[in-house]
Amino acid sequence: MSLVLAASKSTALVDWAGLIKVIWLSALFGGGTILIVSLGITLLTHAQSTSGNRRLLDNLGAILCLVAVLGIVVFGITLMLTKS
């Protein structure tokens, strides 16, 4: 089993700390994006059945959720395209 996980005793083939960090951040951003989209859809649906100031606030909240999701997408694309 040690042959699979390490090339030699001094260097590991897999950077486990880095892998765990990537998994954690992916879950955080993925879950957060899903929550923001869900909130935006809920606000937009609720805005259709209300009127007055509440309708305005619901529409504004849905627009802010859309802008946040677009920002997350642009951030992700930027991360993928930058070379380190």
C-alpha cells in the first residue's frame, strides 16, 4: 500500500493536505451557490404572489442573488484560467 501512496519514503505522490483543502473549498462554494440560487428562486416565486413594497424587496433580493451567482461563476472561471 505504501508503494501506491508514496514514490519514496521522503516524497509523497499525493499532497493530502492540498487535496483536503480543495475538497473542502469545493463543497463550500458548491453548497453556497446552491443555497443562493434556491433563495433567489424562492424570492422570485414569492414576488409573484405579493404586491407593493414586499414585491419590490423580493425582486431586489432575487436580483442580488443572481448577481452573486454570476460573481461566483466569474470567480471560478478566473481561478481556472490563471496560471500559477
